[in-house]
Amino acid sequence: MASAKKTILGLDLNTWVFLLPALLFFAGYQLFPIVRVVWISFTDFKYLTNDPPNWVGFANYIEAVNDPLMWKSLGRAAYFTVLFLPGTIIFPLLLAVLVDRVRNAKVATVYRVILLIPAVIPSTLVFVLWKWMYNYQIGPINYFLVEIMEWFTYRNAPQWLGGTDLTLPSVAIMEIWWGLGYHSIFFLAGLAAIPKDLPEAARVDGANEWQVFWYVIRPRLQPIMMILVVLRFGTAMAVIDEYLIFGGFNRAHPTYTWTVFMYDQAFKTGLWRQGFAASIGMVGAVVMMIFVAYLVYIFRSKD
């Protein structure tokens, strides 16, 4: 009679041997920084001082939630997310449906490669490219509007960047373009998993193309929509590189969101208040998790 294998938490020892490297990596690269930041947020930690940090309890959090700039900067991030998030679903889904209808395998492959080109461009090059395109005087967008369409002059042409009301929509357009192909691949994978006889059966029963999409295809793509919405909601709320490049640290600019506020407190202002900055980050993270839970609930499977 074979001896029973010893298990830990329902897994045998051999399984734990294979899991251990991943668990160690997760603990060191993910779990420890989170715990460290939580601890720092309850102290007056300052990296450049030799004095040991003092425990201040919830003082940093009280200051953060009572600071009007905290909620104003969160509102700016939320506004950008509202501008950006629909574009990560609507345009990639439309492109995926169009590419999926291409019957020539070689042509469809070419389309897929073209879609992925923006996703493989380095971020620095993307920022430089779009900053040039949005340039007030020499950018091709304003050149088209002024010289070709003659809708504006160079005196009243749109100021896409520089702290105007157009700044966040401009950054959102750049982000939507940048992730267009990457997000389309998600939907193409979902479309490939849908049995072809389901749409055909709906058409035989008299459904038009819109009804086929809405009642047959869309429900089966809903899990992918949930993944994209949750992931891109997190990245949209936590954008910082683009804001630093296009807006800097001017608190009056719409690009001064809670992430820039946190970075400003931690590394730019003279005090280098990492403890207060950590509390800003934790408040923002809690707000994000609340909305993520709500998004998961909305996009949950109805089957």
C-alpha cells in the first residue's frame, strides 16, 4: 500500500518546490514594497535625514484627506480616466471585429502586425512624437488646422499642451492610439474562441448584424472587457510619466494629479516628506480599489 504524500495547504511537497521561486520573487518584488510603503505612511520618514523615523499614526492620512489638492488631483485623474477608458474598449473592439472578418490569412496577419506597431514603440519615442505633433507652432496638427483647413490662425490655434483644458484630452488620445493594437489583440483572441456556428445560426434565424454582435458576440467578449477595463483603469488613474513630460509640477495644470502630487512631496519639495507622500499613495490606492471592485461587479459574467 502506497504511503500518503505529505501535503501543506492541500499541495504536496513537490508542488511547493516548484512554487517556491515564484513565491519568493512575489514576496520580495511585490509584497515587501507594499508593506514597506504602508509602514512609511504611518511615520515621518525622510530619506535624506539621518534621524530615525518617528511613528505619527494617522497624522499623515488626516493631513492628506484634509488637503483640497488631494481630492482635486484625484478628480483630475478620474477625469482623464473617463476620457481614456471608453477608447480602450470601443475602438479596439471595432478594429478587432473588422480584422476578424478578413478571410485571407496573409492579409489578416499583415493587419495584426500593423496594429501592434504602436505597442512596440518605446515610450520615450512616443512622448517625443506626440509632443511634436501637438506643438503650438510647428506641429502637424495645428499646421493642418491653420494652413490647410484655415479654421484658425496661429494666434488662436488650439493650445493642446501647456496646462489648458485640452491637455488631458490630448494625452488621452495619445494613450488610446498607443494601446490600440495591443487591446485589439485581446478582442481578436476572444473572437477566435467564439464558435463560428453561433453567429451563423443567429443569422439563419433572421438576426441582423447588429443583433448578432449585441446578443451573440458581445456577451462572450465580456470577460475580456472586464480584464481590459480593470487593468486600464488602474494604469489610467496612476499615470505619471506623461504628466511629468507634458505638464511638469505646476499645481495649476490639469496634469498635476495625485501621482504627481505624491512624487512632488517625496522627491521635489525641499522637505522630501516620504511619509506624507506614502499616505497620499495609499489614499489613492484605496479609492482605486473601491472603483475596481465596482467595475468587476458591473462586468461580471451574467451566465
